[in-house]
Amino acid sequence: MVLLGVTDLELNILDTFEDVEYERRTVEVSLVDGLEKLEAEAHVWGNSNDTYLYGDWDSEQWKAAHMQDFVKMTMGFMEELELPESKPRVATYENFFRRSDDPTRS
């Protein structure tokens, strides 16, 4: 996905969301038709030794398994941004899963 016209504020929010796990890098991308190439800022997974980086990735399988939780976590992140002392995304993510794994919470 290529987003055009991203403001500095929006880029800072993306940086905050991606947190320490990703590195923002300038990369060359090709659009779907393959005719046009452009430079873009991308958030790239920082751990190149992560075995999950290699192999096939199925977006439909990911959606079925993870999309609902991802959307909930992202909504929590957005709410956190409004607070005076917001937490980074990783802390929000960890807090979300601690709550959802706790059988005493509904």
C-alpha cells in the first residue's frame, strides 16, 4: 500500500504506532502496473533474523486470524494518543492482550 500526501504529523503518528519494532527507511516501490517507480518511506521490521519474515504470507489468513484483535488494539492506541502521557503501541498491544487473556475480565 502506498499512501500519498502524508503530513509530518501523520508520519509522526505512524512512527509512534510502529514503535521500536520497525525502522522507517526510504525504499523504491513499484506501483501495481509496474510502470512507475517512486521512492517512499516504509516501516520495515527491524529484526532481519526473525524467521516469520521469510516464506509465504497470506493476507486472507491473517485477516481471519488477527484482524479483529488488530483493530481493537489500534482503537486502544488511538484512544491513548488523546491522553497527556500516551503509551507507545507495543505497550498498548501488550496491555490489550493481558486484558483479553484475563478470564476475570469480560
